[in-house]
Amino acid sequence: MTLNTLTIAAARDGLRAGEFTAAELTDACLSAVDAARALNAVVHPTPDLARAQAAAADARLKAGDAPDLCGIPLGIKDLFCTEGVPSQAASNILTGFRPEYESTVTRQLFDAGAVMVGKLNMDEFAMGSSNETSAYGNVVSPWRRGNDTTALTPGGSSGGSAAAVSADLCLAATGTDTGGSIRQPAAFTGIVGLKPTYGRCSRWGIIAFASSLDQAGPMAKTVRDTAILMRAMAGHDPRDSTSADIPVPDYESMLTGDIRGRVIGIPREYRMDGMPAEIEALWAEGRRMLADAGAVIRDISLPHTKYALPAYYVIAPAEASSNLARYDGVRYGHRAALSQGDGIVDLYEKTRAEGFGPEVRRRIMVGTYVLSAGFYDAFYNRARKVRTLIKRDFETVFAEGVDAILTPATPSAAFGLGEMASADPVQMYLNDVFTVTVNLAGLPGISVPAGLDPQGLPLGLQLIGRPWAEGELLNTAHALERAAGFVAKPARWW
């Protein structure tokens, strides 16, 4: 086994036992990054920084001061501002932007001794479900359909993170989730992805998409690794007004795998028309596995689920149009060249037309439209009321004794790059059908790899938990992971 294929837990134990050094582990990951350029997952490699961080980690290990992540190579999604390192949100409008500050999440990771091997590709401003809107070009999944050489999507928007972890370019990665952008790519690539409760991880220093929905979270090879990484990422931050001042438990210590008596809800509204047979079969198998582990399976109703997708695609673009108004060509990032006689409005218009990609422009226009004077009540206020009803659905179910909810993570396995491109963007938006409710309600959700489709592609199941109960959710996911026994890896072609 090469070092870059280790889990965080195994690497932590090996580093502490002196079986290898952080420098050796980091070099193994950097070599894997160099050899995987065909995936286009790592867009800003940071080998010099990584080796310096590894040397510091080795010194801490030698001194006996070794947190769980000390010496562990990670990939960082390009949405996180990293001091002195390009942080573009995969957009041309932020070309050349190198922050003079560190996001709270990455600072906490580096304080814990983590090593950054590079910044990872993503959909532009996290707007996408296939990683096809990036200014850096498409990320290619390490997975293939059997012997078919068709390039597949790793999912989005955290597609670079998913591909990098699945292909063993790093031991784990950070992601962000606004409508499913951690859980959907995790399901597509056979890894674990956790979207925490809104407010559990600081948003400070993360480039904003939709501020009431965005949440950072871990993407890793196993549930245990996810728990280790989550503990380091979470915590109160006074610089983020939405950050919750709630103690962060030791999530790893809560992974007993004992879920006897836990009530798992199965929402009838998630049985969608036209759901592929393999998704339905996987969901049924998930119910069986949790029941065999001692859980109580209960049918539940979340009646406003059918309104979640349209409500999300009003609220998220509305917030995006407000957040992205700051990119004007004046303070930082791209600035368009002006012709003689052009004024400030011309600067704004030309800069945004050149800097933003088609999907971002589409969502800004939708968001501006629904916030306009004549349509604010008809669209935005109505969507906010629907959001309240969706949140109330979950509150009702949890008040009736349900501990977690089991659903599919995605409506299909990974599709080919370009296969979903059409004149109707709604077809792409439907990829978020099982995930957006969790963001609208601010709940924690996790995707766990649970099987393969007939073409050998990973399929994931989603568990949704109570607010702030990530520990219980991770333990239920641990039991599901153990029962599923998913160990498949992509055959190396890159």
C-alpha cells in the first residue's frame, strides 16, 4: 500500500508510531497530484507550502505534540481563502486574487498540523452540480463505466474535492454545501461527505454564494476520517455572526456503531416518479441494513418536500445576486479594459460580462428578477414561507421521536460530462432533488457510499440528522458504512 492511499486514522497511527514521516506522506500525495493532471482536480498545487507544513508537523510529532491531523495531507476547495495562495472560486473575475488572510476553517486545520497539497477545482462560485462551470475547465471523475472511456462528472460543486479524495491525491478535503455540493459529489465518487448543521463551521473567509445556505464540511474516505476532520473544522467564530457558540464534541469517540433502538424515518415523498431501479433497490437495502443493526424503521411524511427545489432556486439566486454585486472591477480581481468615454457603469458591465461564466450570470439575473419591486412578494417572500414550512416538517418528525432520516443521496449514478448539457438548466438542477431540503432547514446530512450500479459506478445513501447532532448522525452513518462494506476503488486510468 502506498502512503497516499491511507485513511486519516491509519496515517495518524503510523505517524505517531514513527513508521513514516509527515514529509514522506506528503511527498507521496504530491507525486499522486503530479501524476493525475488528467483529472484536473488540483488547480493550484502548493508543494513548497506543503513540504514546509510537513516539516513543522514532523517537529511536533517528534516533540509529542501531535493532534489528530498533524502531518495529514489535505486538499482545500478553491472557495476557501488561503493566505498568499490563489483563491478564485473557479471564476475569471477573481483571477490573480491572493488573499492576505486565512479562512477560519483552514486556519483551524493548519493549527491542528494539517498539510495543504493544493487548492481544488469546483463549479464557479459553487454554482453547479457537475463541475462543468469552472473557469479552470471540467474536473474528470476517476471512475469509469466498466471499460467505457467516457469522461464522467465527479459531481458538483465540490467536484475537485471528491475526485481528489477518491483518486487518493490527498487523504481528505474540505468542501462546501449550499444545496448538496458535498453530498452529491461524495455519492458520485464513492466517498463520505458531511454537510454540518448551519452555523457549526465558520463561514468567515469562505467566498459567499448564498449566505443563509452555505456551510463548510469534510469529505473523506471513511466515516471515521470524516469525524476526525469535522472536529478540527467546527467551532464558534465571533467573526461569523451565524456561527453557533456550542461545544464541539469528540466525534470519533462517538462512533460505537450501536444504533439499537434508534428510529430511522423513511419519507414517502422521496419516492420520485421515474426513480431508477438501482436507486430504489439501494434505498430498500439501506433500510434492511439499518434494521438488521437494530434500528427501528418508520415511514414518515415530509409534505412540503415537493416545493423544496423551486423554493431553493429562488432563494439561492436571490442571495447570490446580492453577494456577487461586490465584484465590480474596482477593488480586486479582474478589471475590464475601457474605451474612451466609458464611465463607471460601463466598467461594472464589461467586467462582470467578461468575468462571470454563463451559469453564474444566469443565476444573478434570476436572483435580481425575484428581488425586484414587482416580484419580491410573488417569488422571494413566498419561497421564504415555503422554507419555513419545510423546516417545520422536519421539526415535527424529530419531535415525534425520529432520530435520523434515510433517503437516496442522488437520483442517479454519475453521468458523462456534457450529457446533461441542454437548453433547459432545470434538468441539471434536478440533481439536487434529495439534498436541498437539508440546506433549507439548516440540518446536518451525510452521504455514505453503499453500493455500485450495474455499470460499476458508486451509489450513495443520505442520512439526515437533528440540529447539532452530528455525533449521533456520524454514528448511524458508521453503522450503515459497516453494514454496506463498500470498498470499491476506481481502476487507475489517468
